[in-house]
Amino acid sequence: MEENKTNYTEDNIRSLDWKEHIRMRPGMYIGKLGDGAAADDGIYVLMKEIVDNSIDEFVMGNGKRIDIKIKDGVATVRDYGRGIPLGKVVDCVSKINTGGKYDSKAFKKSVGLNGVGTKAVNALSERFTVSSVRDGEKKTAYFERGNLIDDKAVEPSTERNGTYIQFAPDLDIFKNYNYKIPYLQKLFWNYCYLNRGLAIYFNGEKMVSENGLKDLLEDNMESDPLYPIIHLEGEDIEVAITHIRSYGENYYSFVNGQHTTQGGTHLTEFRAAAAKVIRDFYGKNYDAVDIRQSIVAAVAVKVMEPVFESQTKTKLGSQEIAPGGKSMRAFMNDFLKEKLDNYLHRNTETAEILEKKIKQSEKERKELSGIRKLARDRAKKASLHNKKLRDCRLHYNDKSKNELNDQTTLFITEGDSASGSITKSRRVDTQAVFSLRGKPLNSFGLTKKVVYENEEFNLLQAALNIEDGIDDLRYKNIVIATDADVDGMHIRLLLLTFFLQFFPDLVRNGHVFILQTPLFRVRNKKETYYCYTDEERIEAIEACGKSAEITRFKGLGEISPDEFKNFIGEDMRLDPVLIGKDAKIEDVLTFYMGKNTQDRQEFIIDNLKLDDAVA
């Protein structure tokens, strides 16, 4: 058989300009794209890259206010720093490797990307406007998808110094994107916690912090702290620590103002050093797991020229830290050995409460140890024989490849028909299915012992591989896929109670979602529309005309596998499960799943919405 040969000539060699390369390989610059359902989707990275530059101005002592607005998917950011030098306005947003952060004197511990961030936003935006005001003069330029459309001449201005940027993410790249306000609020509040005195006005809401990471913990704890927050500060480091009545470990880690959601060397060494210092303080060899159980902590460091493991800077790789070029381990150990040890010696009541908490965690762990092995063996046998889990080929934490697979998803379904439809239509490489048998147990108020004794919970825990925490979580996305009826809603609530009660880290870290599936199918001979709301149904009927055929989907099991492919593919609609800044998990679960029957009845009556046809 003749071998296929491909000509390899000068014609095969192609050079891309800066914007073509960014648009062709956006993941290299902003991570995954997404539609805004996940906190690490690209539209939030675009916003962060713009705001990072304004933060750098504040850090350098220029401008204490940033105005940010989102309207109809268009983002506007206005700071009051020095403004981009007018002669370099166009270059700074359209020429790779152009920026002020190469000058280490000007930006010693910079947040933004060196010469890349703003260009990526420009290239990936349908429309992009930049204006700079400096000392009575203003320069403005307009772009479309990175192409310069209008380069305005410098003109006189009475506006305050600073930089104005407006951008609309390109719908060709970010399909059906939608900014989730809670994600943006969290992003902007973090900027405020890390930069005391900075005022951010987001759609008119003022955000400002006086006490840094102490405010962060106070604003984000799901239950009251067991002891007053320990707030420690030093050169290039700030730490806040407490424990709450909850399972798991909850950390907020930052490097140079960047929220390192995947941690890194600074968080690894903080966890180890905190356990060592506490162990040494009490003079007892407590297990680190018991010391850190129920901990809530925030750690922020400033590093000269940090090395991150990805372009979007979610995980620190640096081993060295200023001042003195110490290793991260030595730096963290020295800091906590002095500050945390001194604090515990001076605050004996806090030290007593902390040790009591450690002993409680130790006692519970030992009580569970007897049933854990039996539960694991039972889970293995049940998974093999009952086929509750239809697994996928790839997993989120692939230790062999030392990488995270963001596409991995576990659908939790009710009933054989629904799980069958999803199983037949899923992508077998990255999508797995877990089938529930009936309604889960209401786990509110129960101890973790029930996770091992209840077969459904034990199997689900085993499927997710979260028995010892979420570091080895097997799926990035946990999607609850239930019918949009009363029973389906109840199952959702019971599953969320299970996650929030025993594995709140899954929700805190943005792993849990609700699958949206269409309520109606409207079609004629030429077109088919899937409608998720009554408004979409009405629009579809108008588009199809008199020949419209309307189908109401009563349950997931009624949707054929061929159709289901449309709903769990690239255009899959997911609603993230979010914990509000002012919401405490303990209070939410008590209200919805506790025994406060009268309060809940009154809430339902006050908020009940009757369909017009029923009313």
C-alpha cells in the first residue's frame, strides 16, 4: 500500500500575530472558557486581569477607589491611579511584552500578568475601549476583537487622572455567557481584604475592609467561631485562623493579591507549620488531621517574581520568598513559631478551647475507624454488583499525569430511566453517572457516622473519593440531575444537606451544580427549540408559527438519549450552588431541614407563587 505523504514546504509555515494566537489558543492565556457557571471560567479571568492593573496602582500609592459596573454583559472598570502614559495607551493593550511590570522598581510584587493580561482581554472581546487621563489630557482608543478601529487624538480633559476600560467578551468564544454576581462580589471583596483602605464600588455597592484577613473570615464563616479569630501579621505575610463547628478544612490563600484557589507551596507549608507549632505548644503528638479538622484560615504572602504553575496563577510553585531568600518552609515555620506560639501563650482561654476541639476530633476519628474499613469493603462490592456508578475513563486528579482535568463530571440522578438516558448519551471519557435508589436520608444534625452506615451516602462518598478530604476528588463537577418537580426538588435539597453537612468544601470550592434541563420542546418541520422557561416557550411558539408542536417534559426519563446529548454537551446549562457572603451553613440547614416547622410554614406561605391558571 502506498504511504501517504504530506508536502512540507514554506507554505506550511505560518506566523500568527498576537491577537490571532490568543484567539486561536485562548486556554493558554485565560484557562477554560465556560459560560460563567464556574468561578474559574474565562469571563472572570478577563475581569480579573483588568482589575489587577488597577490594584497595582493602589499598591503603588495611586488611587484609593475603583468603580466597576456590569450591565448587559458589558464590563466597565475605572480607576483613579496615574493613568497609562498617553503615548503608550495603544501599545499597552495591543502589543505583547509591553507593560510597566518589567520594571521591578515600579512593580516589585505585582498582581497582573507581565505584558499579557490586558492584551488577552482585548483580543477576546467583541468590543474593547481604553481611555487614559493624565494631567488634563485624555487619550482614547477603540478595538474590535483586538483590531484597532479608532485611535483618537489626545484631547484636553477635566477628568481625574486614571484609566478607563470597557469590554464585552466575544460571544463567538464565550457562548451564552452570563456573569454570576456572587462570583464577582467574592473576587472584589478579596481585593478589599488584601488591600485595606481600598474602596471598590461594584454596581453602586461599596466594598471596603479595615481589618484585612480577619474581616475575610468573619464575613465568610458558615457558623460562629469556637474562639476569637487569631490574626497575625509580619513582613510580607498575614494570617487569620480559627475553628468552627463543621467538617473539613477551609482555606483562603493568596500570593501578591492573587487568590490561589489551588493553593501551592505557601498553603502546603502553612498547613504543615501550623500543625507543628500547635503540636509543640501542647507538647503532645496530636495527629495533624485532628489539629486541622474544622479549621478556617486565610494566608496571604508577598513574593518577589513568583512562579505559578499556570498562566491564570491559581497555584504557587515558588520555593523562595523575600525577604532574605528563605525557603517557603523556613519562612512559614519561623513566622508561625514566633507569632502563633506567642499568641497561644498570651491567650490561655483560646488555647484551652483549641485543645478541647482537637481532642473531640481525635475521639470522633477513632470512633469511626472501626467502621471505615467495613464501609469501604461494602462500597467496593456494591459498586461492582449494583452498578450504581457508571464511571468515566479520565478523572479530575490524575496523579500519573500530575494535572487536573476540568471536564470531568459526575451526574447524580434519580431512577433507572433518567440514569439510563444520561448513561447512553454521556461522553464516556469525562462524564460519569451515579444512580440514586429512592430519596436520600435527611442527614441534618447527624454525625459523620451516618456517612458510613447509610449505603447511599457511603457509596457516593466512595465514588467521589472524598473520605479523607477533597484533595483526591475524582470529578471536577458534581452535577445533581433531578426532575423539576416536587420530588426532584426534595432530592436536591437532601443531597445538598448531605454535602453541606459533611463535605462543605465541595460547595465552598465551586464543585456542586444543578443541571438545567428543558421544560418544553417546541418544533415544526424545519426547526426545533428546547425551552427552559415559559418565556422561551412563548418565543419558540411565535417562531414556529401555527404548525408548532409543543411537548412538556415531565421528567428526565422522558427525554431520549439522542436528545439528552444536546443538554449535557458543550451547551450544558448548569446552576452553581453558591454560599452567600452573609449566609451561614449552620443557619440555612437549621431553617430548611431542622424542626422549626412554624417558621418554615410561614416562609412558604409568604413566598408561595401560584401559577396564573391555578390562581
